[in-house]
Amino acid sequence: MGLLVLVGLVVLWAVVSVPVYFAWKLVKGDRATFGGAMGATLGGVVVYCVVYLVVAFALGAV
């Protein structure tokens, strides 16, 4: 069950990265890579989570 969830998350990550790849391809041309698009997608999620946790902690004290 855990492996199936992990594979599903990786597939979902790849599907979500497709628009990022095409946007990057439109802007940068040949320098765009799908791995770079997946990294940008992962980086966006990490930054979102960090900002969410910091704001939730800061506002939770109010």
C-alpha cells in the first residue's frame, strides 16, 4: 500500500510539472529540462509549506 501511494505521488508530481516544463520551454528554449521543471515544482511546494508554517506559528501566538 505504501509503495502504491509513493508511486502515485511521483506520477502526480510529474503530471503537475508538465505545465511548468512547457512554460520554461517557452521562456528559455533549449535550456529547459523536465528534471529542472520537477525541481522547480518541488521547490515551490517546499517554500509554500515553510511560509505556511511560519505564518501559522506567528499568527497562532496572537
